[in-house]
Amino acid sequence: MKDRLNRISAFGIAIFFGTIETLFLIASLVKFIHGGYITVLLMLLILYVMWVWYFGNKKREHYEVASEYVSLLDYRDQLSKLSDDETEPFFTTNLVYMTKIKDDYRIKRSAMYSILDRQPKRAKVYWFVTVNETDEPYESSYTVDMLDTDNIVNVQLYLGFKRSQVVSVYLHQIVAKLVEQGVLKSQVPKYSTQMERKVGSFKFVIIKEQPADLVINDKLSGLDRRLIAGRIYLQKITASPTTWYGLEFSNVIEESAPLFINYTSNQYVMQRKIYHRQTKK
């Protein structure tokens, strides 16, 4: 107001409305002991949840070192070889990871750890799907990045805030379109109840981060540790990612992963002695 009016007028308006608000507050305080405290407590509870959710995310991102993210481009050869490796058991036709791809194809290490280290998951096509909510209420579009391969796909879904996030339905449409365009190889299943089905099987992987490694991480302060753990706890008690993405009737695999896979702790164990070792002849 000082920029638009002179100082006296600005202060006069502020005092006038400030007086009204103060009188209203005083009158309302009488109701506090007659049940008004319930509203105040609910407000404080909501504010606390919002505070933990927002700053828990900020603190988690702050402590995530660069090694927690890897470039998807660095794993193209391994994924292609795994897809063609017949010595590994076949896992599914389309293996889908609901994970965010950052700039320069940066992806959480836990996704690649799940595919290559936990148990090699051999699939014909590897999908990395990011859901982006847009301001257009009914927008429904997508982009596809094949990463110069024929079996690794980065899909960016753009859905309006009034659109249902039924990722399984959208992804079936995307696969059928890419097969029709010749971008993907044919996926006609050998057995199916649908005679004209052209899309193979799907498995969706949801990775849930666990806060167990927060205890041994000496880089975190006590408050930051509680904020991050609280944020993960709130996510657990709210709707699951399976519900968010409309995957209730899909083949979903939920895996647990530590927050900091590449974190090196100073805790170690020293060998005392080896007893009764068999000597080679």
C-alpha cells in the first residue's frame, strides 16, 4: 500500500482493518474453552502434517548424494544383453517401473538395483514411466524416448488434474500404438482369451523406500532424521502407489529398498581368526 498510496493513508487503512480483526479475535477467544480449542488442535495437526511432508521431502533431496542417481544411458548395454540372455528365466514381456526420470536421464539407483542386482529380471521391453500432472484439466498425452534402442522406453505421461491416472490402460494403448508403428517388435501372446490381442504381459514394479538406514547415517541431524522418517511414514499410511496409478487389477510387485543404497558407513567388522580351515593337497 505504501507503493500505491502515501505513508499516512497506508498506515490508516492497516490500523482500521487491524482493529476490526483484533476485536473479532478477542470476541472469538471466549469460545476457546467452550470447544474452540478442538478447531485449533485440528489446525495445528494439519499444519504439522504439511510441515513434515514438505520439509521431509526437502531434507531427503538435500541428503541424497549424487551417487544415489545414475544415468539410464550407462545401463543400456546391460539391459539389452539381459533381455537376450536365455540363461536367465523369463520374467515378463513388459517390465514397468513407476519412477521419475530426471534431466540427463538420471534415475534412482534403486530401480537399476532392482533389475540387475536383486534378481536379474529378464524382459522383452523395459519401461520407465513418469506421470506428470498438468494444469489442463482433461489433458491426456505422452512422449516416448527409445534411447536409441528397441527395448528400453522412457515414457512421460501428461495427465490433467481431472484425469484418472489409470496407467495400465494408457500403457496398453501406448504399446499397441508403438507396435503398429513398427517402433516395438510384435508382442502377440501365445495363449490368450482375446483372439486379436497384440500386447504381451505386464509387470509393474513399485519400489518403497525404507527408513531403516537413517539410524546408521551419521550425516543426518536428529531433526532431519525425524523429518525424513515422518515423511516416509505418512506416505505409507496414505493411499498406496498401486491405488494412485490405478493398478489394482494389474500384476504389481512391491519391493523395499533403503534410502541410500550407496551410503558407506564407518561400521565394519574385523576378522579374529579362522578355525580348522581345510588345507589344499
